[in-house]
Amino acid sequence: MSGLSRRAFLRGTWKPSPDVVDAAASGPVVIGPACLALNSVVCRSCAEHCEHHAIHFRLAPGGIAIPLVRAERCNACGVCVPICPTSAITLQATADSNLANEEAA
């Protein structure tokens, strides 16, 4: 939590470090920088609609909840993509999905 000051913590102006933001891009779902939650706006639409609980929010200093993707729970169903009000969520191809597509062909 480098760069975290008492003033930033109490005012809620602390921004997550790039390594925390990169954690949101794990697995088949990528949460981009346009995400409202990553910009200190309360929004948990994606987690509320995810039936597999693959997206969860971790509370960070300043009361900011950071979205994280649990890759082991995500089946890339895509329910979260149209729900996002800023279109910050995208699906990316993984090695497993590419292998499944090759076997089907």
C-alpha cells in the first residue's frame, strides 16, 4: 500500500496500485479501467448478476471496493458483460477455450 497517507485514507481519495488493478484482469473476464468501482464509484452490478460468484469485491483503504475475478469459478458465460454500465468488462480467450474449440472442429 505504497503512497497511502492518513489524509488519503480518511478522505477516501486513495487510488489502488496497478498490481491491485491487474488482479481484476485475471481469468477469462477482464475488468478494464473504465470500471466504476475502480474509479471510486459504488457499483457491484457484475458481482450481483454472476451466478457462479466469480466476481467479488475486496474492500481497500478509504472504503473503496476493488473488483476481483476468481478465475477458478469463472466459466466465461458472459452474463456480466452486458450488465456493466460502462462496458468495462470483456471476455478474453484462454488456452482451455482454444483447446476446446480445436477439439470440436
